[in-house]
Amino acid sequence: MKSTVETLSATRVRLEVEVPYAELTNHVAAAYKKVATQVNIPGFRKGKVPAAMIDQRVGRGTVIDEAINTALPEFYGKAAREHDVLVVGRPTVDVKEFVDNDKLIFTVEVNVRPEVTLPDFSKITVTVDDVVVADTDINEQVDELRARFGTLNSVERATQSGDFVTIDLTARIDGAEVDGGKANEISYEVGSNRMIDGLDEALVGMSAGDNKTFTTQLVGQKDDEKGDVDIVVKAVKERELPAADDAFAKLASEFDTLAELKANIAERLSRVKKMEQGAQARDLLLEKLLADLDIPVPDEIVLEEVNEHLTGESRMEDAEHRAEVDGQVRASIKSDFLLDAIVKVEQVQVSEIELTEYLIRMSQRYGMGPEQFAQELQKAGQISQVVAEVTRAKALASVLGRVSVVDKSGQVIDLEALRPAQGQPAAPEAE
């Protein structure tokens, strides 16, 4: 087999492949066997029809077509590997010439990953926010802790933000109750914005026994569609918080005084904010690289992904949304190309332990066991995507270690000091 490659653009190439007939003979033999199982010829059992009889009754051209169709992926793959072509998307194949018992010539046009010239990371500086733990941050943490030990007392007044209510909800579209749109005896914190858009505003001012209907967008509706939600308030309760004093500190923590509790909170918040510096440095580095480097993206791949997205939303004719999705897809593909280039240059590989740790963290976020989460990923065909995600994250972290990171006060940040000790899991805040 002989092959050549022609660069059509920064993201597209044409491969021309010439295959001697001798290298096609196995595919031709396999094609005769396949056709033999598909034809009915009197006097011959299926699968036992001689090649000469198939040529006479079906035509050798049919067999050759079958052989070429099965051979093309193999020889295209060999040519791509020979020229180190990093393919993305589906190829366009054109059979240029076939001379029986002599040769097959075909061309393939396909999108490829562009060449990305990476900078000298040791010459890059990113500036992150200072670590500042304000009194308001500490008091907010204390108040959240007090809320855990608070008590709920029923009140005979209108609902206010911060109250807890017991409610019944019924969702309707065009007057018809939505399937699964009814829920009773729900306990809800007014102002938390954790349920339906508009619910918090509707509840404020309602008292126990009141009914109200408000209009909002329900799950599954388009942006310009609305449904109705009926509310019945069963009870209104306010939360009474314990006093923030030494007695509370003893009750809620291992500390004897409120001052000691606040000092511990300040230390923990400082540690969290330092971890956030590392995450911010990572994001700023990626942002800078994407802004500084010219990384072309194949228009065909973008169009395919955009159309798939808009079709799923039934918004193919929404030009404004199309432009928005187009920008998002281009940015995502550009980021993948950049990170994959870093993976290649840095020769990054992930271990089974690193993948397992990632799966454990993600399964906890979804409230699933690691094995179940891994099985769901496998069913969805997303294992390779997860491997790529972990590899890219590791690659970015590897080059971040060579970047100068300073805070806005000019202090140099030692990112290595933020890493957990060898063999120790990352702190929960680091996630």
C-alpha cells in the first residue's frame, strides 16, 4: 500500500491511497463467502456456491463492491497512522480507480486536529485574588451553624422570606394537570429559590389556609410557554436561632468559647480560599492560552454539533440562539484541541487509581455508589469521555506547576503547597 497526504487547510487533509490487488485478496475471498450465504441458486446450498457461479449469476462487480467497502476502513486507518493524522469527525471517501487484479485507488478527505504551538509556560504569569477572610464571612458560617440548631415555631401571620412553609402544589398546562405535577405536604424555605421559578415571590404574604395560582415556565416547556401552579399553604413557621455565645459554641462544636469557634472557622475559610486560588489560577491559565493561541476549528464539526443541539431543543430556526450555541461549541472544541495538545507534548497518562478516585468523587455528587456510577457511564458509552476529561485535567495541572502565580498584592503563590500530602485524599473543600 502507498499513500500520500495533502493539507487542504489547517483542519482538513486529503489522503490518497493506492492498494495493490494482492493486499485485497483476503477481502475479496471474504466477500465471496458473504454473498454465497445471501443468494439462492438451485443445486447449491447456501454458503456453498462456487465463486464462478456467483460471478455468472450475481456478477463479480457486486463481490468487488462488497470487498472494497470492507477494505476501505482498514487501509484508510493505516494511511492515517502512517502520516500521523489525528482525525476528527467522519471522512468523505471517493473511489477513484479500481483495476481488477491490479489495484485500488481512493481518496479520503477528513477533518483533523490542528497543530498547536504551545508557549513556554515558565514565562507565563497569572494573577489571582488575595486570600481575605472578612468578619462577614465568619459570621455567615456561624449563622449557618446556628440554623442547624434552630427550632421551627408556628406563627399566625403572613409568610416572610426566611420562613418555612408547609404547602401543596399542583401544576397545570392549559388547565390540565401535569403528569407527576402534584405534591402534598412539602416543607419549603421561602427565599431559598430551590424549586419553581416564581414560587418564592408568590408565597410572600400568604398565610396558613390561603390559596394562590401563579404562572411560570414548567419543566419541559419552551421559553415562550407557561403553565399554572396552584399553591395551598398549610402552615407557616419561623426559625428561632440560638444565641451566638459560648454556650452555643460548646453545643455545636468541640470548642469552649465562641472566639475559639470563630478562629477555627477563619482558619478553615482561609484554607478554602487558598484552594480557590489554585482553581482560579488553572481557569485563568486556560483562559489566557485560548485567548493568545490561534487554534482553528473545523466548521463542519461545529455545524454538526450545533444542529444536533438545536434539534434536541426544537429551535432550529432560532438564529440568535444558533449564534450563541455556535460560540459555545467553538470554544469547547478549541479548549479540547488545546488540552489534547498539552496531553501529547507532556505525554500525560492517567493511572487506574486516578480514574477510580475521580469516579468515587463524581459518584458521591450524584448520590450513587462508585460501581453503579461506572456502570451507568458504560451504558451511556461515556467511559472514553471520562478518561479524556481526567487526562486533560491532569495535563493542565502539570503545566500549571511551571507557571508563575501571584496574588493581587504581589505575593507569590506556591501551588505545590496546596496539594494534599502523598497518599492523602484531597480535603473536601478542594473538590
